[in-house]
Amino acid sequence: MALWRRSQRPERRGTPFSALVVGVGNPGREYERSRHNVGFEVVDELARRASVAMKAARDKSLVAEVHGEFVHYLLAKPMTFVNNSGQAVGPLARRFGIDDAERIIVVHDELDLAPGIVRVKVGGGLAGHNGLRSITQHLKTQEFVRVRIGVGKPPSKERGGEHVLSKVSNTERALLDESVQRAADAVELILKHGADTAMQQTNAG
């Protein structure tokens, strides 16, 4: 189902948004270009493509409104740090009347995928990702759409936090830069044609 199709419920006044696109990451210059912040980078790229600026909002986030020819959606970067992403996502979804989980797209780093790999899926487990866990707790569902950007596995499970926050080699950073572009393409596919089409085209690569 394409996300631009309107809900059967009456829409709240002043909320013409058909989708909420959330990039997961940590605020602060020290976290820029880290593996954990690829979700932020995708939202920034989508904002660049749409020629909109991210601005501070009351829901612990930076947001931008995109009003295209066929889709009207909200871009968001939670300023809560990854582990508390739901504290921003839950209130944003409620305030803008986006109550269908399949109209919420979460872009995040994924340890179970190698660098350079991008995958789309709907629902499923949390794979130990604290940001997804927080979003699930606040939305009361796991059935939101995920755009997963591979960042590779850490040397050991105990070093997961260090892995996603540590400096990235130039070779891997080049792969992540390509992934950010492909993930932005995937989000646009979801918005225009729905998650099924995005999965078919993105996951085949």
C-alpha cells in the first residue's frame, strides 16, 4: 500500500502529512559521520533533495515539512540520543495524526548487514537496536517501516557501542556515503510507491 493513500479516519486539522520519516542518530558534532548517525545523514539528504531546512520543533526533534506534487511528509531527526528516540517519535506521530504504523519510516544503522548494504522491511524484530526498542515502546507497535543501513558487526557483542560510535576508515566511509544515497532513494520509493515496491527494488541489489 502506497503511503500517500489517505487514511479512512478524518484527518486532524492542519496535518496534511501522509508519512513521517525518522532518521535515528545522536545530536552533537562529536557524533557526526559515525556509523550510528547514518539515519540522520539520510534525512539530511532527503531535506537537501526537497530544498527544505530542518528546524527545531517542540517534540525534542528537528523537523522539516515536504509538500510534493503527490506526497506530503514530515522529516524528523530526534534530538534525544538514539536510545530515547521514541520520546520524539511518539509525540510527533500523535501531533501530526500519523497513526498508521506503515506510514512511519525509520532509517537506522544495522549491525547485521555489511557496510554498503541497504535493506527495506516492514515490522520484525529489533535486533538489539535500542533506538528501535524505544520507538516501539512509544508507538506501541513494531510494524513501522524500516530502512536498514549496514554498518557491519563489531569485533564482539560487548563492543557494539564502541563500534557504532568510533571513527570510520576512509574505505568504509565511502561505502556508507553510497548507502546513504541508496537509502534516500529507498525512502522516496516507499513514499511514492509503497514498501512492497521498495523492498523488491532495494533488496534485490
